[in-house]
Amino acid sequence: MRAVRLLLARLAGVRPNGNRVRELDDELESHLQFHIDDNIRAGMTPQQARREAVLKLGGIEPVKEAYRDAGSVPFMEHLLQDIKFSVRQLRKNSGFTTTAILMLALGMCASVAIFAFVDGALIKPLPYKDPARLVGVFESVQMFPQSNLSWDDYKDWKRLNTVFSSLEVYNRNGYALTTPTGVEPVGGVRVSDGFFRTLGVHPIRGRDFYEGEDSASAVRTVMLSYGAWQKRFGGSDSAIGQAVVLDGHPYVIIGVLPREFHFSPAGQREFWMPLHPESECDLRRSCHSLFGVGRLKDGVTVGAALANLTSIAQQLEKQYPGSNTGQGAAVAPLTEVIVGNIRPILLLLLFGSALLLLIAAVNVAGLLLVRSETRKREIAVRTALGASVGRIFSQFVTEGLVLVVAGSAIGITGAAWAIQLLTKLIPADMLANMPLLQDLELMNVRVLGFAGVIAVSALVLFALTPAIRLSSPDVRGGLAEGSRGSAGTVWNRLGGKLVVLELAVAVVLLVGAGLLGKSVYQLLHVELGFQPERLLTIGLAAPKPSYGKDALQIALGRQIIHKFEAMPGVTGAGIASNGVPLDGNGNTTWFRVLGRPWHGEHNETPERDVSANYFTVLGARLMRGRFFDESEDATKPKVAIINRAFARKHFPDEDPIGKQISGLSTPPVPIEIVGLIEDLREGELDAAIPPVLYMPFNQNPDRYFSLVVRTSQAGSQMLPSLAAAIREINSEIVTNAGTGMEDKISDSPSAYMHRSAAWLVGAFAALALLLGVIGLYGVVAYSVSQRTREIGVRMALGAQAGGVYRMILGEAGRLAATGIGVGLVCSVAAASLMSSLLFGVRSWDVPTLAGVAVLLGLAAMLASFIPARRAASVNPVEALRAE
């Protein structure tokens, strides 16, 4: 060794080129021969003499490696060597490599794609200045915890509060835009003058609204969305100062909003104008049509703001009992207002994708365990030849790195494609109200960081799984033990546990998918109270100059109905203002029951104003009394029809027909209840049906109303002709696109959310089922391959094929039963956490739980049958000869 150290010292600092390496080989061989000669003279055989000489030098390869390390950069050289070796090894085991990479890619694709949606909706900061200080501000009543504000209440709240640095309001409106080719419907938002300053948004062209520009006497001005600027003015700066005509009024364009600006509560709107309180509703304290947004002062919490506004609301309640009785306050972070009910669904999908990733990781870990056991002899030989633990571990890390890089590249590419696909599956009108999900970015710090965490975790798993197993003190025993028996022992011990985990996770996902799927079915088959087949609806807005009086509005409604009923394929038409079924609760009214004590309390209920034939066209069921008569107008006594929910709440133990209610006016104006109908599904499919009051359209006409049309043919092909018929009456009447009621049900937000969650979780569950069954098959098949000799001995001693079947299937059945049992327990707990997403089904729905257990049990037995059949067909003689 002294001679070797002298040699290394002499060559220190010299790069190990080819000549120097040959010199080292010659030197080592001469030293070896010197020691071999000494050993032979001492009486050893040539073989013993060479072996002792090598041991005395400390091994040939360690000496060469020490020399190379002295003349190069060992880390980079080792890394390149390890990468080349890893690629060769993985290419040699192409089945293992392909499976591991695809499993990692699958898990990463699902998790990263869903996380991109979570990031866009829940994590990414709102595009406003200091968004954490922004809150939504509402009034609060029993029916609506977050209700609209009135203009007068808003002014008092703004004047009296001590918690906001600014407080503004907005409301959405539809407008008729006059163009050279006629009028068309457009979306607009009325805002108080400081709205954009509160958000911290500045126009990219022109100016913001001045203080006081929202007063009734101010000049009408408007700001354009970036899309409207490009669409209608080609992005020209000359748009500033031009006028647009909305609802017959000219508005001067003063500014253009940034391209990235959006405000989800208002949806996608083209025109933003000052509020100009001038309508009858604006000037009445009891009319609520505005939503508030405020910026908290520094150091003020949401709770403190709520307490301050509640105090003001109580003060106003005492000051204005006629309009403010029962009016409270509500404050919520603007993020929560914008996200709404998307949060639980996104978190559910993220949880489901994480479970799928877990199954993929477990499968890869199992593959690595088997592979590491089959390499035990190789590692033992390398260790005996002088390889250090660190050197071997670095090889495992490198192999894991190659797998992770390949799997991550495929997974992230798939995630980018999945994001685009999922975004396109969102209906356009729904996506317009969710701008946070319109421009999802895969290449941002948070999403890439999430992908990086998955990749690093996978690398740690892929490196540590074989390293921990092969770093045990008995690794040298692999030389004598061989690899087959060892691998079989370890896999029987650990593989079963991994499969139980996989099957349990698969059960959780399958139960979740089953419950969500059942919820969708229940939702789409919920009792509607009307017949949606061949029922169309279309909305319109009549111009005020032509239809500003009640008589003209009534005449327009009758004219349209008569025109529709004369059209081929139309069997009936009716009118409703304040919305049609599934539109939401719409406008509400206060009332009292005449003949009962009344102390000023506000009974609030949604109100629909409908034509005499409205319920007949819908196919609604009359339970008591009668429908309206076409002659019942403002000259006749007021009448009303109520639904069953109204009767249950306000007339629980009496017949409501003939009873009288009234508004809160003094003296009261009686309204006689003349009919009782079955509940109609007025709001969302999954919402409780509220008490609803129906009034004759002819007694409460409006310029804005919807038509319901019953046709003799299925589909929505008649909608264009219906819109054209309305424009024939007056070309200035604006109509929306209209829709078929069946499409409206299928595309409703609640149905879409439930259906999307069911489909995605179902896809995760299907993949989890496949991976779980593959994992079980792998365990059983590997166990059979390792027990070939044992099975051969059993059959040589008289065991029958049926007994072998029972033995293998029994072991697989125990694994499957354990996984299914654990999974069912976890499923009930998980389902209870997502109970808010279920409709018409319990978290412990027995048919779903039983169905999943049977499905997974059958799949597990099918996966186990093939290796069991192979085991039962073992030839004892060949099995024993092979051993």
C-alpha cells in the first residue's frame, strides 16, 4: 500500500488521460507481481498468491477510482456515469420503466391540472390593489343572508361607518344598444363614482369617474370594457369622447378598462356607467337592488366591520321601521363572494386527484421493491468489490431522477392539455361569470411549485424505497441467499400492505363517484311541478318611449301571445315577469295576512307576475281554486295564487282559498287568494322551494318579461322564428337568445357543478380501480411465481387443482376484503365531509356502498383468477426440476 500511495502522490494533479491510465495499470501490475512472487515463495498456490496480493493493495478498482478522483471532478463524472448506467438499466427493464413513468405521469397530470383550477379560483390573488382588504357588503334578512342594499341605506352606511376607507355599490343591468343595424341586448353595470378607485383599477385610456358623477343631475358617461373597445371601436383612441345610445339615452365614453380587469359578481359586461339614482326603485328606501364592495381601513377586521354595520342597521331600523324592520348587515371577504360555491367542488376534485396520485405512487413503490430485491445479488457483489454505500445510494437517486424527469415531462404536458379540455367543457355563459377560470396558467410559480413538490416527493420515494431495503446489514447475504426467495419474502410481506392501501383508496374514490353520480340523477329527476318537454322560454325588453304605460305593456303582451299561438307548431304561450322556473327567487314582496294581528313585521316572499294562461302552458297542477282570468286587470279587485310551500308556512291548518293578504300600505289593499298550485321549481334544482306569490300580469305589467311557449315538436329550432315574430311587432324590442327548458335544466349551474364533479371523480375512481386491480394482480402473480416449488411439492403430495385455486384465491380474497373493509369505513367519513355536494342521497347510502364492494370484489377475484389458474396448472416434476 505504501508503494501505491507513492504512485498516487507522483501522479497527483495530472488529469487521467489514456497514457497516464496505462502507466497506472503497468505500475499496479508490477506491484501485484512483486507481492505474488513473495506469496509463492511463501508456499501459496498461484491463485492464493494473487488473491492475497489484491487484498493487500486494497482492491484494484478502488485504487483506480482514487486516482481518477484525484485528477478530475468526481461529482460530475459520477453523475454522468450514473445517468448513462441508469438509462441502460431502465432500457433493459422496459416494462418496469414504462409502467413507472406512465403511473407517475398519470398522477401528476390529474393533480397538476386540478391544482391549476384551485390556484386560479382560490389561491391566485384578485387583480386589485391589496385585495385582502376588500369585502362584499350586504344587508341581511331571514330569506337572504346576503341581500341587496337600497340606495338610501347605502348612503347612510357610507356616511355613518367608521371601518371603511371607501364604500361603493354596483348592480347589473341589461341595456338595449342602438347600432346602425338596429338594437341589440348588451350587459352593463351601474356603479357609484368611487367604485374603480376602491378596487384600485385605473383605465388604460381616458379617465375614471369624477366624484359626484353618479348623481342624478350629472351628465351620462360610460367606461368601456377592453373587449367592447376592441369589438365596437377596433381599439381606436378616437372612441374616447364618442357617444353610445343605451336604452334611448346617449352616454359619452370617457375611458377604457384594462384588458385583465374582471369583476366576477357582475359577470362579463361591456359598459360601466355611473349609478344615476332616478328610477322609482332607486328613490325608495324599501327597494333593494344594489350590492356593496368596501375597502377596510388598516387594522380593521371583517368581524369589526360587521359589528359596526350591524349597529348602523339597528339604528336605521328604529329610525325607519316601515322599510327597515328586520334588515341586518352582512360582510364577507370579496374572495369568498367571488368564489361562491366553487370552493368545495374544487377542493373535492383536488382531494380525488391526490388519492389517485397516492395509488400511482404506491404502485411504483411496489415495483421498485420487487426490482430492488431482484438486484440484491448485484448490490452485494458491488459492495464486496469496494463500492461505498454513498456510491450505491447515488445510483438509486440517479435512477429515480431519470424516472421522475421523464414522468414529470409527460405529466405536465398532459396537464396543459387537460386544463384546456376542462376549460372548454365549461358552458360559455357560465364561464363568462367565472373569469378567474378563463385564463388559467400552467406556467406560474404556484402551479410549477406544486408540480415540483410532487416531483421531489416522487424522487425521494423512488430513491429511498430500494436504498432503505438494500442498505440493511444483511445485504452481503444476498450473495449466498440469491434473489428469488428474498424477493418473494419481502414482497409477500410488504406488497400485500401496499395493495390493501390501494384498494382502500380506490373504494373511497368509487364511493364518492357513486354518491355524486346518484346525486346528479336525483337532481335531474327532481320534481319540477311542470312539464319541461317541448317548452321554450325567451325574454324581451320593450323600449320605454313606446311602452312606458301599463296599458301599452298589457297590449304588447296580448299581441305577442296571439301572434305566437297563430304560428304553426305552437300550442300555447304565456307571460311571466320577475323570472320563469329555474331563474331564481327573483323579486320579492312584503305582505301581511289580513284578519291576523300585525305589529309591523315583514313577511317576505318571492313574487311572480304571470298571464292568465301561464300555468296551463307550463303544465302546472292546480290543487284548489282557479287560475287567473284574462279580464283581471287594474280595474278589478286584486287576486293572487300561491304555491303549496306558501300555504304550509302561512296557512298550515286552514284552507287558503278566499283568504286575503295585503302589502304593507296603510290602509291595506286586500288581495284575495283564488288558487293553490303544486310547488314549481323556481330556483336552482338543489335549492329548497320557497313560498311564492303569483299575481296577474295585467294587474302588475312590466316592459321586461319572459314568454313561455309550448310547442308540438321537440328541440329549440323555433326560437329564431319566435324572436323574429317579436321584432315584427316592433324592431326596437330587444330579445335574448332564448332556450329550451330541458336544456335549461341540463345546463343549469347546479346540474353542471354536480355533473362535472361526478364525471371527474368518476374518472379518478375508474383509474384507481384499474391501478388497484393491477396492483393486486401483481402481488398474486409474483407470489405464485415465487412459490412454484412449494406448489409443486403440494401437488406431488396429492393436492388437487381445486385446493390450489382456493389457496391462491383465498389469499387474494383476504387482501381484497381487508382493503374494501378499510375503504368503506373511510368512504363514509369522506362522504360526510362532502355532504354539502350531495343531493337526495345520504353519505352512508347502502346501495352505493354495497355496489362498490361487489364491483371491487369481483374485479379483485377476476384479477386473481389468472395467476391462480397458472398455479393450479403447475407440473410438479417440472417445478421440482427447475429448483
